Amino acid sequence: MKILTLVRQVPDAEARVKISGGQVDLEGATLVMDGMDEYGVEEALRLREGGAAVEEIVALATGPKRVEDALRTALAMGVDRAIHVETDQALDPIALSRVVAQVAQAEGVSLILVGGQEADWDSQALGAATAERLGWPQLTWTNELALEGDTLTGRHDVDDGNESFRVPLPAVVTTQQGLNEPRYPTLPNIMKAKKKELRKDTLDAYGAAPTVRVVGSDIQTRARLNKMIDGKDPQAAAAELLDLLRNEAKVIA
Amino acid sequence: MTATLPAADVGMRFALSDDQRLIVQHVRDYCRAEIAPRAAEYDRSGEFPRGQLRGLAELGLMGATLPEAWDGAGLDSVTYALCLEEIAAADASVAVIVSVQNGLPEQMLLRYGTDAQRERYLRPLARGEHIGAFCLTESGAGSDAANLQMRAERDGDAWVLSGAKAWITSGGQADTYLVMARTGGPGARGVSCFIVEKDRPGLSFGRPEEKMGLHAAHTTTVTFDGVRVPAENLVGEEGQGLIIALASLDAGRIGIAMQAIGIARAALEHAARYAAEREQFGKKLREFEGVSFKVARMAARIEAARLVALKAAWLKDQGQPYGKEASIAKLLASEAAVDVTRDAIQIFGGNGYSREYPVERLYRDAKVTEIYEGTSEIQQLVISRAVFAEYSD
Ligand SMILES: Cc1cc2nc3c(=O)[nH]c(=O)nc-3n(C[C@H](O)[C@H](O)[C@H](O)COP(=O)(O)OP(=O)(O)OC[C@H]3O[C@@H](n4cnc5c(N)ncnc54)[C@H](O)[C@@H]3O)c2cc1C
């Protein structure tokens, strides 16, 4: 069987992003593989290392040329080959799912791993949309996976706790923090990753035009209220502080 | 034309290759996430950073420049140098242990060891399963290493080592010690190099020195009380020991230069951030020329030192002589590190003098780079000799 893992490149969590011309300007920002996708890559590798009959692990990314770096990271971690659908258009999750579903079919994969959430768009739609297109079952927010033959078992979070599941492949699985501890690639593997196949594809072939258009972006700023409490009477000041924290800021119950 | 203008197939080019860029970025990310956050804690506890070294070993950094055939990561010297800067910017104690391991015992075994010695001692060092130490200095022989007194006597098919070494990095923690001892008469030609394993009877270690900085990098005396090692533990030829040691120190000095640059860069980063936030007289500190020009000089010193160190590393990769450049790099980088970290404390004001902030640790860690692997005075001796040799005809 083959596993497809989706890789997205996003600004580092500590990167300071700028806005120019109403768009997020990533010039100069450190870009990394989305942490959620690292869990996916790591889990694919672990399933194989755990003895499952995984023939091949393929990483897929869409986006501009720079996205190659994220794919190289996946290759350095141990993925066998990569497909880069190169485009400067930003794809919303629904458009992206069209690419993922078509690649999955063309490659004959039976397990797709995608992030439960996307660090930049913060959307959770990609896994569901991909499953819907393919008519496959989806398991969201997984925190444990095991493969035996063509059966995937595991645990995933639901609203009021978590449940165990068993599902025949093919299936779409979304990851989350805690699924595993992603490995750091070794330095020799980073160099070897360059020799692995990284196939380029154009977006035209997939008919996946985004329907959502970003018309403006803003950086969220929090206005400070600079509220001062008179400290002359410590008891009263403490009581007032408690009241503000409880009823105005609502940070304590 | 002097030896400072070597020709190469490619002219001057300062850009990193794709591989180099990806590796250095990766090591930077790794060190920021895994090493830097615990540096202050290790400085306080003085605990030997085993876990940190294990993590770096998994990346391949405990055998960074060794060929993959010997379980190394196969990095070129330039990439390795930049990796050391990243490690040092995160934790200078970890960096010196890594630098000694890669630069000294491993280089000595790779270049002068037999295949049997490499198989047995180099592989575990390269994989980071073993830690290596370099034993040259004695209480009576520091800068004047050729005057070392420790003896090794031949006894049948063994050597018996007696004497004491001082200031040994990773003493007591290391598994494999490369030891310079006198097998012949006085002077440089009477010294040979031996491999001594940690568990040999008669080998003992002093308590870690209470140092000004580099608290997590243990430094001890190592005492040899009639330690017997088999004849096959001799590295290279009899009488070749000091040549082996000094040749490795050339490479080691690039490592210490990069360690110094890493420390200095960390100080610059902290100082620049602090100057952008702290306000006095209604202005950010960085708006005062007295502060901003200091920052400019700090950056200039670091950049200049880094360029020379990378040039030395590049010369090494080209198979060209690089001893003079390595000494220049070590001299400039260590002085820059001491000055830049001291200036960073100044920019932090009272906070700079406090353990709550990182710059006082950087200052304490920086000072030793002017001392070990040849003091600044010894670097000047090496550089001036090279200069006089160039202009002697
Ligand atoms: C933390 C630490 C770790 C170390 N790790 C190791 C290690 O792993 N292995 C190892 O073998 N050694 C190690 N050393 C030892 C280190 O290399 C020596 O301390 C160094 O070579 C200086 O020798 P010394 O301390 O005996 O000083 P000395 O040689 O006594 O020098 C004292 C002063 O005199 C100056 N001086 C000496 N000779 C001259 C000269 N000809 N011209 C001008 N000035 C001169 C020196 O520059 C210095 O300023 C370590 C030292 C430290 C502090």
C-alpha cells in the first residue's frame, strides 16, 4: 500500500508577519513545514517502521517554488518521493482538496494523512473535503494509529472524550499534536534528500481554481486599556482586581 | 604574490550551496528549540549535558566532518563551522565539547590512526556513543607544550603511562583519551600519542575545576598511575605525537573561533533586541548614538572574524594550508567575543549584571576562548612566524 502525506509551508510560529497591499507579506519570514503535517509525515514513517506493508510514502505540496524546502524536509525525514504542484495562487482548502483527491487516485494510495488544522488559514476543512470527494471514510483528530493489512485502527478525539476505531482502507486521517513526536532529520539524510525524486506538476492539470479570494488582511492588535487601580487601600484594590479579572476580562471563574 | 592569495577553480563566492543552507538552517532551528532553552539551567547546575550531546549525535554532529564510511555525517569544514556557530549561540559549553570531539580526537584518529584503531575508537566517537578527550596540557606545560613531562615507557608489547594532565575538557566523562606522553628525549620529537580507554586501571580524574564559565563542560586533571595500554594503542609513529597534536589544533582553532563567534552573535542578538525595547529619557536605547554605534561595532567585529574563520575552513576543504588563517580567526574571534559580550552587558545596564538575563553568562563563557587551544599570545606567535616566513627572501 501507499501513503500520501500532505505538506504545507507556513510561517514559523514566532515569525513576525507584515501586511503589504492588503496581503500577508512573507518576505523575510522564516517558513517551515506546518507542525500538523510533521505529525503526518512522522506517522507515515512510523507505520512503516512498525512493520506495516507500506510500499511507498509520497509527500504532496502545492504552492510557489519556495515550498520545495518543506518537501525537502519531508524527504529528509524519510519520505520516498515528493510531488510539487507549483503555483503562485493561494488555494483555499476546498480547491486544495481537489488536488489532493486527484493525486491520491492517480498514485493509487490507500491512506491520506493531512493536518487536522492549518497553521496559517486555521481551517479544518481539508481532510473532510478530501474524504468527501473520494467517498472515503475520514478519521479526524487522531492520537494513535496502527496498521494491520488493510485495516487501520486507532484512537481519536471526539467532543466528550475519545473513541477507538477500526476502518478498512482507503481512508483519510487528520493529525493533531500528541499523535507522535516528529523526528529531526539527520544531516546526511538532508543531503541525500536532494537525490530523491521531487516531481513538478502544474496546477492546470487539476482544474482546481480557488473560489475564495482574499481581499484584505489585518494584523490582529489588542488595544490595551491601561486600567489603573488605586492601591491606597490594599484590600479594596485586591477586591477590585478580582472583580475586573472575573467579570470584565473573564479570565477567572 | 604571497600565500594569502591562493587560486581555486571558483573565484570568490560567499553564497552557501543549497545543501549548506538547508543544513545550517536545520541546525539553527534544532539548537533554538532544543539546546538554547536549557543553557541557563545547565550553567547553574554544572551538569554534564549528556542529553544535549545525544540529540546532536542523532543529527550527526558528533562526527560531523568524518566520512560516512566511518559513520560520520560527511560535512565539509565550512558547513561544520557554521553548525558550530549555531550550537555555540545556543550553549557554549555544549559547543566546546562538540568542537573538541570533532576537531581533536576524531581528526587525529582519522588522519593518523590505523584502520583497526578507526574501527574500534573512531566509529563510536563519530556516532556520538563515545565522548573523546584531548590530553596535551600539564600543570607545568601549557603554552610550552613541547616541554611536557608525562612519560610512556615501553614494556614488552605494552606501554606504561605515568604522570598527570591538567585542564582536560570532558575529563571523567569521556570514554576515549588521546594522550601525548614523552617516549624519548626532551623537546618536540620525544613525544608520542596514545589512545587510553576510560576503564584502564591506574587512570583517575580530579574533580571538575570550578570555572568562571562553561560550567556544563567539565574540565579535570587526568592522572596516569602506571596505566598499561597495548602497543597497538600508539597513534602514528613513535616521536610523532606532538606533530599529530599540533596539526589537529589547527583544525580545532577554527572550531574555537566559531564557538567564539556563536557566543558573540548571541550577545549581539540579545543586545539589539533589548536596545529596541528599553526606554530611557523618553527614547528607545537604540536611538542613542552611544548605543547604536556600539551595536554597529559589535556586528562589524563578528562579521570580520566570521569571514576569516570561514576562509580558513574553506582553505582546509581545498586542501590548502590554513594554519595562519585559523590562528588569525581564533585571535580575532575570541577577542571579538570578549568585547562584544562585555558591550552587551553594558547595553543591558544593571540587568546585564544579573543572572536573570543571559548576557553575563555569555561574557563568562567568552573569556576562555582567548585561552584554550593556544592563548591569544600563542596565536600571535603562530601568525607572526608565518608572516616572517613569507617575507624572508
Ligand atoms: C576550560 C579549559 C579547557 C581546556 N581544555 C583542554 C583540553 O581539553 N586539552 C588540553 O590539552 N588542554 C586544555 N586546556 C588547557 C589550555 O590549552 C591551556 O590553558 C593553554 O594552552 C594555556 O596554557 P597555561 O594555562 O599553562 O598558561 P601559560 O602557558 O602558563 O600562559 C600564561 C600566560 O603567559 C602567556 N605566554 C606563555 N608563553 C608565552 C610566549 N612565548 N609569548 C608570550 N606570551 C606567552 C600566555 O599567553 C598566557 O597569557 C584547557 C584550558 C581551559 C581553561
